[in-house]
Amino acid sequence: MEDETLIWKRITEYVETHFNKKPDMNAILFLIGIRELGILPQENYKKSEKVDLMHIAICKILSYSGHYQLMGADIDGWPHWELIKPLPQFDVFEQESYIRTHIIEYFLTEEIL
């Protein structure tokens, strides 16, 4: 498998190319959330909706490790997840690495790259 650092670089270049903005991890999570929701708004998202979209992304990517399970969607089409397996205790740097690894898995599994 390709080195994670190189794949991460490909992901950030992909997002920058398609959205004309250099992304950070939060921006990538936001885009994953939008993709998973599958509904584009008529107007800009509110701050609380942006947080919800990032939560959708976190649940989706961590579902690959069995942490979350999709329970279904509400009447507005927003997915709801259930925590199945507790997350490991991490410091901030380990947490970021864990999320990055799962974002990479998402991009590869969903065949985005």
C-alpha cells in the first residue's frame, strides 16, 4: 500500500483542485459529511449544521473500525449513528493521526482517489 503521507497529500491536492481552497482536516471532514448526507442546501449551512455534518463524517469514517453503526435517517434525510465500540483514549496528536488514517481509508474505500 502507498505510504499514508503520500495518500494524504493526494487527498489534500484533490480537495484543493476541486474546491480551489487548501483544506485542513476539518474542511475535509465537512466535505465528507456533505457527501454522506447527499443533500446540498439551497443556502449556506448554519454553524450547527456544519458541526452536524462533521459529526456525520466522523461517524462514517470510524464505522470502518466498528466504532459506529448507521441506524438510519430521519425525516429530513440526516443519517443517525450509534456508538458500538468505545474509542481508544488518545492525546490530541494520536487522535488526529487516527482520524487521518480513517479519512484515507474513506477516500480509498469510496474510490474517490
